[in-house]
Amino acid sequence: MSQTVAGSAPGDKSEIEVSTIRAVSWRLIPFLVLAYFFSYLDRVNLGFAALTMNAELKFTPLIFAWGAGIFFFGYFIFEVPSNLALEKFGASRWIARIMVTWGVISALMATVSGIWSFYTLRFLLGVAEAGFFPGIILYLTYWYPAEYRARFLAAFAIAVPVSTVIGSPISGLLLGLDGVMGLKGWQWLFIIEGIPSVLLGIVTWFYLTDKPEKANWLSAEQKAWLSARLQSEIAAKQAAKHFTLGEALSSPKVIALSMIYFGFVGARSMACSSGCRRLSKPSASPTPRPASSPRSRTCSAPLR
């Protein structure tokens, strides 16, 4: 069976390789993109809820900023343990657990009534979601040889801009449910956007397959090819030099990639802040609202 190297022309690849990668991609990528879409939507819907929630709960910009940021404390602390658990319990079970718990906690954000309930639920949301994105990256290594991972990771990451394009108007519409069944618009926003993650998490338990050897949707020949290819890459990695944690963290490549990602997240936050300020501008009226009105401050301040 022919082996191909990265960068070889598509015509040089064997038929079994092409059919296997195609089958894996159609099975996994659309589903994982959908899961990441709801992950990102549940993470950023706080900014839209703030348009009305901050004023109703009397949250100052500082309170809201701490609540928004404390999410990442929980995420940071439990990210590595979560990935170790994924390896131990299996991807289908652990990713399902992540999605169900983050969906439940996101919906419970509708019960926020004060500062400490706000801080607690935001921290727990970070704990629940910890390990999802790096866990998916790890999961893709179980299915794709090295030469394919970058392109399918890019396909997976398309969920980020899609969640912004689709999620923003949806969030705005949900805020319009203010007063329905006695709930505020921001409460409906958290509840309705949290439910799909719970349902999708249940589906994940049955849909995702942990390893190629267990994939009954691949033929015996496809499973044999994929397993052999991945095992050969693992053997090559084990023969290579291994870095300590300190050496890895001080590597110029790791530092450069970290700075790039930091800039990416920072730019995205600035874009959200700009959009939030536009949303907070009052409509034209005979008596225009001053630029320093409480509504304007509520939206823009948390993202400064």
C-alpha cells in the first residue's frame, strides 16, 4: 500500500487513502463544527445579555468585567485535567459530558440575581467547557494523519466566524422576548441558547466514535489502513527528541504562536466591543440620549 508524503499531488494518493479520509471527514467535521458553533455561542452570549442585564441587576462595569474574565480562570485550571480525562474515559463520553454540563450551566445563567451568583456560574461555565477545543484537537489526531490535520482543523475553526454571523442576530431577537412568561429577554437568551448544547451533547454520546478500530462506519480495509498509518506516525514521534515542560514553554516557536493567538483573541474582543457600542446607540428621537448615558456605558465598558 503506497504511502504519501505531505504536499504530494492528489493523484499520487491511493484509492483507499482518499476514500478513508473522505469518509472520516464527512462523518466528523460537520458534527464537530456544529458543536463548536454552540460552544462559542454560549461563551459570547454574555456580551449581548449585558445590553439589558447589567442595568437590571445594577452591575457596574467592574463587576461585569470580573464576571466575564473569571470564566477563563476555571477554563485555565481545568483544561489539562479535562484532556487527561478525555484520554481515560474516551472522546464520545467526555466530549458529551462537556457539552451537557456547559449547556446546563449556560441556561442556569438565567437565574443570576446578584454579584456572587454571577461570578459562581461564570467560573463553573469555564470549568465545564475546559478542554473542549484542545480536546477536539486531540481527538482529530486519532483520525487524521499529520499531513491532513491543519486543513481539517481550519475547517473545524470556521465555526467561530459562523457563530458570530448567525449568533448575533439570533441573540438580538431573543432579547426581544422580554416579558414573555414573566422572564426578561436576557434570561430567555441564556435558556434558549443553552438547550441545544445539552441536546447535542446527548447525541454526541452515541454519535462519536473513540478510535478508528471501533468505527463500524468504515470498512475493514479502511480501518486497517488508517490504524497502520497512525501507528507509524506515533512510532516516528516516539523516536524523536522529547522536550521538558520548561523547554516547551520557553521555545521561540511556542512563544511566537502564543503571541499570534493572543493578538487574534484581542482583535476579536475589540471587534465585539465595537459591535456592542453600535448596538447600544439609541435610535433617533426628538430627545436624543446623551453619549454618556447608562445604556451606552453598560455595553461598552465590560469589553474595554
